[in-house]
Amino acid sequence: MLEIRDLHARVEGRDILRGIDLTVPAGEVHAVMGPNGSGKSTLAHVLAGREGYEIQRGRVLFAGRDLLAMSAEERAREGLFLAFQYPVEIPGLSTALFLKAALNAVRKHRGEPELDAIEFLALAKVRMARLGMDERLLQRPLNEGFSGGEKKRNEIFQMAMLEPRFCLLDETDSGLDIDALKLVADGVNAMRGPGRAMLLITHYERLLEYVVPDAVHVLSQGRIVRSGDRTLARELEEKGYAGAAAPRP
Amino acid sequence: MPAEAKKVRDLLSPEYKFGWTADIEAESAPRGLSEDTVRLISAKKGEPDWLLEWRLRAYRQWRTMVEPRWSNVTYPPIDYQDIIYYSAPRSAKDGPKSLEEVDPKLLEVYAKLGIPLKEQERLAGVAVDAVLDSVSVATTFKEKLGSLGIVFCSFSEAVREHPELVRRWLGSVVPHTDNFFAALNSAVFSDGSFAYIPKGVRCPMELSTYFRINAADTGQFERTLIVAEEGAYVSYLEGCTAPRRDTNQLHAAVVELVALDDAEIKYSTVQNWYPGDAEGRGGIYNFVTKRGRCLGRRSKISWTQVETGSAITWKYPSCILQGDDSVGAFYSVAVAANRQQADTGTKMIHLGRNTRSTIVSKGISAGRGQNTYRGLVRIQKGAAGARNYSQCDSLLLGDQCGAHTFPTVEVHNPTARLEHEASTSKIGEDQLFYCRSRGLSAEDAVSLIVAGFCKEVFKELPMEFAVEARKLLGVSLEGAVG
Ligand SMILES: Nc1ncnc2c1ncn2[C@@H]1O[C@H](COP(=O)(O)OP(=O)(O)OP(=O)(O)O)[C@@H](O)[C@H]1O
Ligand SMILES: [Mg+2]
């Protein structure tokens, strides 16, 4: 589904990604862990098509297509979704209006009929209930004044609505209380399936107890320095990155 | 011109109906402004003496005044002696012969706004024989209004047909001495609109300059007067969402509204004059004086405006709340993109008891645009129990533009209650990336955000107008991001 080869990226004259190789096949869930500042969010932003990064080298194939040649909105319409580490507030724009427009842009691209307000609301309410979210958030300006946990859940809610093929979650678990974490994990698990792949960026092994990954990678100083199965996450939790992240032989 | 086409044209343009066009078609006044210019204009229009005297008083006053420079806009000095103050209505042969001769950029915008071809030709000033459709619309429209006693015509026609009404109310809200631009307008105004709604009549349709003007060019000094008698109601629409070009750079219009006991006037404007190119060259300077007088008890006047055009906008639609329990409102969206400068706002002057006013101002700045809100709420001594609510929001698209607010409050009665809210939000790269990462293009994202930002104002506009205005904002701000 996603194939990253020797990806190098700079921002503001600094090398942040220094040769990333990573493949996430369809149907699999991979986790990326790594110290603060190692480049995890940068990788997520580069994959989602944020401007301002200089891609010096490397290529990324998404479902067989050249991902880096697409604009951010094309990537989203093609089914790539990023749950932001820091969701952005947009004053004055209601969550419902925003998401309905986004969903219809994606549906149009897929050749599906657009949803009207009533169909949209019906669907949104079901999805929100599953995530234990208050429906009233729909009428509020996007993320404005949302609590930290509400923002994170709102990301997963959007993901559930847009039904992407590739889900990129950047520290969605940070800032969630235990009950919310379970609800979000259930939401993520519900979306696992043969046609979909996921990359979870996280600092905590706890998320991976609920959403069991097929592989775990350690990102350090802009490179994947170690990969393993889910036990690697526990090892990291116990020993810390310094003790566990010895480069692959 | 074939007879049939001429008939159509006569119906559409009141000027032709009165047969004075032929006399003046060849002529225009020499450049510059003097008493003679004023006399010439008045004579050409066959005006009564009192109106000429009124114009002359305005002219003499204007000569003693200096152009205001307090607003937050900059422009090169205007040479008032280099302007032609009177010219015959532009005849068809001066305009482009077909849409192929019209600036493709303009046509592109028309297409985006979904304006029908015939309409595009009219807006671009192409010489066309009027479509029969719009003739019948205009005619039925006039008949229907006439049967209710409503007068709705050009200002010149009103001077000829209803001189007593014009004489009674002209200058009663904006005196000819009011300000530099209003005095200039009073001296040289070319034409404009007049509406009179008799006692107890509710105007059954939105009055729109669109129906009246059609092919006519009202010129750069436009004058509008609307009077609503006791218990009357009217909703008036000015302007057009399509961009309009004009060879005259300076525009100085005056609009006066008068509402008697229990009357209500809703005045909505969509202003989309040519803003100039990306560097601001060639745009219209729009210096407008708009004011309403709530003369009667429980009368209501509301101004709703969507200002997207012009290189410079200088405009403060105001309400004088004279009658007890009268209500004034100002709802505004003003856009300043590229090099545009907008200095706009309102004045609410509370004179009567228990008068109420609402101000909702939404300023959008993009590119290198500068947007200024300037407002005054004055509660006079006698205005016991007066209330005002003001809300003043700014939206910045990008980081090279600016928003400025200058709200002023003067309270001379201790029982007054005033509330003020203000906010500034910025749409930057972060917000746009967030939207794009969900599948929305930057343009779609901006129009969504802007529509959300403006919704309190749009809901005051008549339905179809609101839909158009929303589209218009999208088009105006296209390219303002990313
Ligand atoms: N726009 C930028 N300008 C300058 N430096 C940047 C920019 N964006 C990221 N960086 C730097 O790149 C490095 C990697 O940042 P990134 O956000 O990818 O880290 P992370 O692995 O997600 O960290 P965390 O675990 O704290 O979220 C950091 O040192 C950061 O300061
Ligand atoms: Mg991060």
C-alpha cells in the first residue's frame, strides 16, 4: 500500500529525514516510535503533502502511484488520511460544514454521489456515538475551544467518515484519558481490514496493547534504526530509546 | 436602429422615453468644475430653479471645503478640475461590439459567477438589443408597483414627475453641506434612483436598481432617495455581484433614506466595482455617503453591505435614530485583497428614547489589502434607555495584509447600555494544510471559512442575493492564498 524508499527531507536548511525506508503492505498496521524531535511528525507531514519541505531524494509509492507528485488534496482524495498530532483550530467554520464539504470532495473523486445535509448528519451521528463524542461538537467551530481529548477524537471521527485506504495517526493517543483511549482504539480496530493499511506514530506501548501492530519501527535522527514485532514496543518501554535502539546489525 | 429595437430601448431607459436624449447626445461639458458646469448640468436635465439653486449652494459650499484625509487610505491627489462632470449617456457605439472585444479576464469572472451570456453582454457594455424577456419583466414590474402607489424610478424622472416629494426630502438626511464628497455630489449628481412607498404599503418585491437601470449608465455621481411613509415597508437592493468597470475613477454617491412612524427600510448592497489589477492600478475610488433617518417612532432602517470591489472604499452607512423606539442596524462584509484599501463602518446616532442599534462588521483582508473598521456610537442626552450592540471581527488571509479597528463611543445619557465584542482570526498555512489534508482545495477551504465568517451578515441579505454574494467572495479571494 505504502512504500517509502530512501526518503530525505530538509526544512529550513536542516536535514530532518535522512534516508527513510519503510513498507506498509495492505491489511497491515505498523507502529513508529522514536524520541522527541526524531522526525516522526515531519515524516507524517511529508507523506500528507505539506508544503515547505525540500525533498532531496527518495520516492514514495502509494497504491502504486507516485505520492510525492500529488498535491495534498489529491492525496486525501486518493485515500490518504493524517490524524494530526496538533489538530488545527478554524474559527467561524462549523465542524459539520467542514466535514460535509470534505466528505463530498472525497466522494466525488471516488465517483460516489454526494451526501445531502440530512444523510450526512445521520451518518455523522452514528460515527460520533461510537467514539463517545458529544453531537453538539458538530455545530461548533472546527476544533475551536475543543479539549485536547475532544480534538484527538475529532480526528478519528473524521477518519471514520472519510474512510481512507491509508491511515496515518500522529500521536493520537497522547492526551486521551483511559476510557477515551479504549474508544479510539476500538474505532481504529473497526477500520482494520484487508484493503486498508495504517501507520501509528506513538510514544506509548499502551495504545499498541489495544491496537496490536504487525510491525514496530524505531525512528531516530531521521532514519529507521530498528524494526521488529510488537515485543519491540515493550522493550522500548522498559529500556528507553537509548538502551533499546541499537542500530540494526 | 430598427424600430422594434428602439421601442425596446425606450422601455428600458426612462431617459429615452422623455425624449431629451437626442438634444444632449452629442455634447459633454468641458473638463473642470465651475458654477457654469453646475448650471449646464441642471439645464441639460431641464431642472426646476429650486434644484439649480440647491446645486449651486452645494457647489459654493464645496469650494470652501477640503478633501478629508483622516481615513486610513492612501491615494494620489485627485485633480477635480480634470474631471468631465457632464457627458451624454454613453451611446452604444462607444462600447465593445461583442464579447470578443471584452477583456477575457472579466469574462472569466462572469463565467465563474454563472452569469448568463446576455447578462454578460449588458454588464460589459456590449451594444445589444435588449432581450424581450427582460422587457416584459420590467414592464409587469412597473405596473404592479404603480397599482400600489409605489413610485420607483430614476432620480431625473422623479424630479420631473414628483417634484414636491423630491423637494421635501432631498438633503433632509445628508445636507448639501455635509462633507466634501456629499457636497460635490449635490452640486453635480448625474442621476440615481428614487423610491417612495406610501402609507401602510408593504412593497411586495425587492426593489432593485437592476430592473430600473438596465442599459443606462448612472455615472459617477449617483444620488438615491428612498422615503417610506407611516407603516410602509421596503427592501431595496443596490448593485450587482458581477464586476463592473467604469472609465471614471472617482465615484462619489449619496444615498438618503427616510422612515416615518412604524416604517421599515432594508437597504442591501453588493458592491463590486473594478478593484484594479494586482498592483492596484486602474481601480475605482468609491467615496460614498449613505445615511438613514429613523424619523418616526418605532421605525427601522438596516444597512447590509457586501463590499468586494473598488481600489478604495470610503463608506459609512449610518442611522440617525430620531423617533422614540426606533431601530438601526448595520451588517457589513468588507473585503480588501491585493492592493485594495477599505475604510468602512457606520455611525449610530441615538436621539430618541429607547432607541436600539446593532452593528455587525466583518472585515476580510487578503494579499496586501488593508481593511479598516471605523465606527461611532453616540448616545445623545435625550436618548434614555438607548442600547447598542457592536461586533467587529477581522479575518486575515496570509500575513501581508492588515486589519484596523477604530470604534468610538460617546455617551451622554447614563441609562444607555452598550456592548462591544471584537475578534481577529488569521487563516494561515496551517489552517489551509489541515483543510487540504481532508480533500478540500485551498480555494474551497477559503470560501468555506469565509462563508462561515460572514454568515451573520449573509443571513440579512435576501436569499438569492446571499447565494450570489457567497460565490462572489469565493471568486474575489481566489488566488489570495497559496
Ligand atoms: N518548520 C520547521 N523549521 C525548523 N525546524 C523544524 C521544522 N519542523 C520541524 N523541525 C525540526 O525537525 C525536528 C523533527 O521534528 P518532528 O516534529 O518531526 O519531531 P517528532 O519526532 O514528531 O517529535 P515529537 O515526538 O516531539 O512529536 C525537530 O528538531 C524540529 O524542531
Ligand atoms: Mg511529532
